[in-house]
Amino acid sequence: MKRIAILISGRGSNMAALLNGVSDGRIDATIAGVISNRPDAGGLGLAASRNVPTVVVDHRHFIDRTAFEHALAAAIDGLKPDLVVMAGFMRIVSAAFVERYAGRVINIHPSLLPSYPGLHTHRRALADGVRIHGCTVHFVTATVDHGPIIAQGAVAVHDDDTEARLAERVLAVEHRILVSAVSWFCADRLVSASGGIRVSRAVVDVPALTVPLAD
């Protein structure tokens, strides 16, 4: 059974989705531990309440990124994970760090990459007037928010949407596709293919999302 390490920086709602996915059998794996770069991250308490080991590697206590990443890698290696999931981990990591865990780190990002890498994705989507927005699970590479895409989920953008309303709907989809992507990794169903990642034995039977709806 594969072991998963989860990296968080905040409340940990995607982390909670993964914990639920393991507990209800959708993910055939064990959560080896949760690591946060912030001691006040709300997700730490939630993980502890579920008897999941937690570790804090506070980036503010290190002289530079190299020193921080050395400590972060030590914490990760101590958990002996097969997969590292960045679930709302708000630190950019170096190419050397990515290479250390090449092919074993995935990230959830709140946009339909390659659109809107970086921060404030919902605000930017609304400002541009897009009609479809969403989220992406991808492998982490040295280029931020640019690795091979595993899964994406989309939502319609409503005329009366605020940043908060749009973020809430996207977050619900994040939880679903992250659990699916991690379950596929743990079941060895992710296959490198020309142009990206293919999911073996995948079944896609959903209608196209068209916005606005045709009359």
C-alpha cells in the first residue's frame, strides 16, 4: 500500500478530502503525515484529530530557501512517502527540490491551466470575463504551475459571481478531482503519454459544459 505525505499552508480542505478518500476506500493508501510551513495552519489540528502525524517546518525560521528546503526534505523523507501532495502549499520550491522527488509530487491549482498560473486566479478570471473556470491537478516541475496535467474540472462562471462565490464552487470540484487523481496514482493507473498523462481504464461519459446555454 502506498504512503502519502501532504503539504499544506492553511485550513487544509483539500487535505481533508484526501483523508476522507482514504477512510472511505476511494484511495487505496495510507496518509503517512501532514507537513505545514505555517504553525498556525488550521489543517494541522484537523489532521491531529484524525490521528495523522503532523510536522511543522516554518519557513520563517530559515536563512534562505535552500536551508528551508533541506529541512522540508528531511521531514518528507522521514515519512517515507511514495507520493507527495501539495494541497494548498503556498511555497515555491526550487528545481533541485523538484528533481529530488521527480514524478512523485502533484499539486492542485485553482484554474484551468495553462490559464492563470500563480495567485488570485478567480479574481483574474472574473476580470477577463471568462465563462468557464475551474481547477487542475498536475505533476510538479521546475516551472511553477506548468507540469503535466492529470485531471481538470470546470464550472460555469455566473453573471453575478463574486470572487468568493466562484472560489467556493471551484473548491468543491478541487476536492473531487484531487481524490480521483491521487487514487489513480496509488492504483498505478497514470501513464506518461505523448503530450501529457493518460489515465488507464478511464471512462469519460459527461456532456460538454457550454456557457451560456444555447436557446
